[in-house]
Amino acid sequence: MKKILIISLLALCMGLAANAADNDPTNVKDCSEGFNRASFKFNQGLDKAILRPIAIGYRKLPNGIRTITSNFLNNLSNLVTIPNNALQGDIGKAGTNLARLGINSTIGILGMFDVASGMGFEKYEKEDYGQTLGVMGAGPGCYLVLPVLGSSTARDAVGIIGGMVGGDPWYNITVKNDTQYFKDSDYYISRGAGGVDFRAKNLEAIDNLEENSMDFYASVKSLYLQDRQKKILNSKQITETQEDGDWDEVSSD
């Protein structure tokens, strides 16, 4: 974890050299392409050896189990989404997500069942500190591929640090603070489960993208940057080839 923080800090330094006001995904600089491609290749190896096979096995589980897993992870993500709703000035969404968190964590048994939707509480997109920085006007800085975590930018790396410093309650009660109820492994297991859930939902989309891309690295970079900008603008436009709404799930929240 300390190594990830160091890499993220380096990303911030590189990002300072970029145009902080330019949010156009097509103008984001790849300041360290050699490092990024090496990191991307490393992540591809992990995907082929570990993540993709697990995702294939996960898809063979009954739909009910996969739905419960997704519901639990989505409910957990509200711990980060709610403060970011508030920071972005979306008090109404923050209140709705707070109600969803309370209802699904209790009546919905730790979020395994989405009772709140049945009660009329709308389900909104996830938010994170990288998105909040973008809403506040911070440019993306340089593109970065983090080992294990995947695609990011200088801005999103700073958002990751913000969560670890104190903005992510789930990280705080599992890793940062020594509590008798949770362990460090609870955080990392949930993050890993999120990665598997995302990969399983996008299995064909990602495989097809890799098979049909002349430069898979460039295609993933383009999709990630477009998706991040879409989320910052709260756009409903569908990112090409993407079947799930959480392209950045493995890398940020």
C-alpha cells in the first residue's frame, strides 16, 4: 500500500506539468508512456492468470448470488459516494444515498438486498474524490497506469490518496484504524470482489476490445478517459463497448 501511495504522489508531481484546466479527454498527456505500458502489460498478466479465470468461475454462480454480491458492493460504495455528493453540492443525492445506505444496511441485511429501490429511493451513479476534483475544475493531469489498480490520472491518483488519508470510511474502519469488528483483509477482499464483479460483467466487452484493437493499451486509455469525463459531467451517454457503468471500479473507488 505504501508503494501505491508513492506512485500516486509521483503521479501528482507529473500532473503539475500538465494543463490543469483542460478536461478534454483527447488532450490528456501520456507523460510516462514507457512506464504506463509496462504497468499495463503487468496488469494484463495478472488479469489472464488470476482475474479473468476467477471472473469466468464467478459467472457460473447462480444469478441470485451474483446479485447479492453486487448489491452488497454497491451499498458499500455509498460510504464514499455520499461525502462526494455533498462536496459537489448535490445535497439531494447525498440525502437519497444516505437513506439508501441506512435502509439497505438494515432491512436489506448489510446491503445484500436492494430494499431501498423498491421503496422508491432512486439509485444514482457512484462518485469518488477524483470526480469531485474534476467537478471543482481540476484538470486530469497526466494519464497513469497504476500496477494492480489500473488506469488513472494524476487527479484521480490524488483522489485515491484523499480516500486513504481519511475520506473513505470503509478504509478507515478496516485498514487505517484498529477496530475489533473489522480487519485489513475485509477491505482488500471487498476491493478484490469488486474487481471480479466488474470483470465478470464486462467479460465479453473487454475480450472483444482486446481482440479487435490494433493497440489495446491506447483503446483502454481512450475508454477510461472518456468514461471519467462522462462521470464528471454526469452524462448519460454510453461509453462505446462498455456494458457496465463502472469502468473505473478496479482503479479508483
